Amino acid sequence: MRGRASLASVGVVAVLSLSACTVEAGASDDVIRTGELEKQVDRSLTEKVGESPKKVDCPDPLRAKKGAHTRCTLSTHDGLRFGVTVTAGRTGDDGRAHVDIEVDQEPQ
């Protein structure tokens, strides 16, 4: 079982470095709140690797403005932690922001 989790950890780096998703920005303050960021990183990882991380922690919200970024931490079930950069891309007229999720190449 430990070998499987380690392979998933490697897959995090290989797959999510090119991942993008769309999230709803707050209508009044144009930010993506921490809870929504955490859900999106978790959801993207689960879709790409087939296994949900143990925990995703995004301590700061993300401004829904192209080029804005924030850092999160992804914890795997086998005890590894990876830094994650979430960067805002374009925001559509519907208030939805496109974000890129990039996982650090090396665990913390």
C-alpha cells in the first residue's frame, strides 16, 4: 500500500504542473476564498492522479485578477508535503476565474 501512495505523490508533480481549472470568484470582492481554493486543488489532483490528497491548506485567498497568485500546501497520505502555486488567469464575464495549479517538483 505504501508503494501505491508514493506513486500517487510522484503523479502529483508530473500531472498538476500543467493543470487548469475554473472557479467562481466572489461577486463583491473578486477573490477566491481559501476554502474554494482548497477544494479546487483537491478536485484537480483527484481527477488527474486518481487519489485525493490527505489535506490541502491554502492560508490566503487568491485575487481573481490575471497574474495574481498564492501558495498552498498539499499533504499526501504517505506523509509528504508539497508546495503548490495557484495563479489566476483570465476572468470571464460570468465572474468565473481560470486558475493554474502548479505543484513544486520537490517535497518540502
